Amino acid sequence: MIEKDFIPSAYELKITEGKVSYKSPSNIALVKYWGKKENQLPQNPSISFTLDACATTTQVFYNKLPKPSDDFSFELWFEGKTKDDFKPKIKTFLSRIESYLPFLKEYHFKIETSNSFPHSSGIASSASGMSALALCLVAIERQLNPDISDSFFLKKASFLSRLGSGSACRSIEGDIVQWGNHKNTKGSTDLYGIKYPYEVHDNFKNYYDTILLVDKGQKQVSSTVGHNLMHDHPFAVQRFSQAHDNLDKLITIFKNGDLKEFIKIVESEALTLHAMMMTSMPYFILMKPNTLEIINKIWEFREVSKTNVCFTLDAGANVHVLYPENEKDVVFQFIKDELIAYCENQQYICDRIGFGAKKL
Ligand code: PMV
């Protein structure tokens, strides 16, 4: 598919008002997306586990305007209160997707949204938030054109989510989603995320992710600024090619269930992401002392317990602790006994691999 396949022809139905609602999860990248081209197209392919508990629920009420407005007409409610400071971001998103949803200026929208995880937890809500909104808007389009197939619906929701926040395009489906052209993954594309198309060993079913909230503050570097720092980055070419190689390796690992090799890729990807930030100009250190304490504890415990617990990181100080289902009791006990002490106010979120967004 190409971009213009997402531009619809005129809608046949006329609808004056309605309501749609979706719950969409966050996701955690195993091979990281860091660096983008024009139009939120990724510099390298990435792959993620879709999460389950960390999610955004969004309801959109729409009402036909007497005549199309010059600007987008919408109000935004977050957890029961109007939230004007989110409006510029939503407006940018709507203008980026307008050509793909030409009805946007014909309606007034009331967008009501809430997160399952605490606000200001340092957990990026853009993946779940943007995907939930994109799903609602495509669902409205489907009311105007009921011929839209399920498969096109999912592709378009992912395509539009990407224009809100790149990683959001990996939140529509589960349980493993790949985004970005990769020559050895059939159907992969820069335009939207696809469900991982090959065999996955039982070791990777029901994976657990306990998110340790090390620093709940605002992000020091916005992802837009961070991605842009890859433009003149001295290691960019090697990094992008490494992501392709790691995806090749993951095809074999997912098939044969080799957890030791899985850990090597996942931890190396997390540290590489941070290495890119530390070696850009300007440079950043987003890990905190407690991030390193946790990583060292995980390494020690893995050695002693012979379990397969490992970590990954987002563009921040929080640590995602990943482990297979059959080790959940022993690893969770270790987390409670030894890691929670390093979290801000002892806060953490218990999550696990999930199966994508749901219509409510
Ligand atoms: O979706 P964005 O633009 O906020 O970028 C997210 C990038 C990382 O979370 C650091 C990595 C990833 O692939 O999710």
C-alpha cells in the first residue's frame, strides 16, 4: 500500500451525530525506533510487545456543524476536566491527518480521554493516547462508509496513529508488532505496524513487564527533539543497520524460543538507545543512579537464580523488567524484595503482553 491509498473517495452516508469509544494500550519496544524522516517515517524498523494494563480510553462525540469550519472544532476532556494544554498537540495531529479523513472540519468533536496509569508517572502516554484517538476517528469514518474492511480499518488506524506519535502505530494490534521496512519480514512497511507474521515460540507468550517508576518527572528531552538528534549523529548509519540485523536475529529467536539470545538483543537495544542520546550533540543522560542500581541488581539476580529476567528502557529513567510467565513468581518476589526500593515513592506498574486495542 502507499500513502494515497488511505485517502478516501466521497462518503455516501450523511450522519449528523454519534459516539465512538476505544481502549488502546501502550507498547514496549524490543528493537527501538530512534530517528525519523519526514512525515514520521522511521529511520529503522522496530518491534514491540503490546502491553495490556497501561492503556488510554477515549470517547469521541461528534456533531455535524451547520457548515464546515475553517479550523478544527473540538474540545478536550482529560480525566473529567477540560485540558486546553493538550489541544495544540491534538490540533497538529488533526492537521496531519486531515487529507486522510476529509470529514474532520465538518463536525464538532468532544474528545474525552483517560489513562489507566497515573498521570505524571513518567510513562509516555503518547502511544496509547494517539492510537486510541486515531481508532475513534477511523471508527467514525467507518460509520460514514460501512464498506471499510476490518483489515483496512486496522491498517488505517495504525497509519494515522503513526502521524500522531511514531510508536503509537505499534499499539493497535498485539501481541508482537513490527513497524518499518525490513527486507526479511514479509508485509513490513514504514507506513504502519503489522502483527509479527512468523512463528513465535511459547516462551514468548504471556511475557510479563513490571514497570519500575524511577523518575516520575517530565521528560527532559521530548521525543521529537530526540529523534531529530539522529540527523547528524556520528553513529547513525551503524545504528540503523544494527536494528535491521537485530530484527533478523529475532526471527530465529522468536522461532526457537532462545531466551538467552533474546535477552542479549533486548538489553543491548535499550543501552544503544541511551548510548545514542549520550553521544548526540547536544548530549543527554536520561538514566538516573537508581536506573543503574536496578540494572546491576537484575544482572546479579539473573546470574544467581538462573532465570531469564531482563530489562529494557524507554527514553527516560524508568525500567521495564521483562520475564517469561513460568518465572513470574520468583522474579516478582525478587522485584518486590530488591527493586521497588529504587522506585520513586516505591511505585511500579504490573503489566504483561496484550492483544491490542478494543472497541468499547
Ligand atoms: O513515538 P515517539 O516519537 O514518542 O518515539 C518513541 C521512541 C522510543 O519509545 C524511545 C522507542 C520506541 O521504539 O518506542
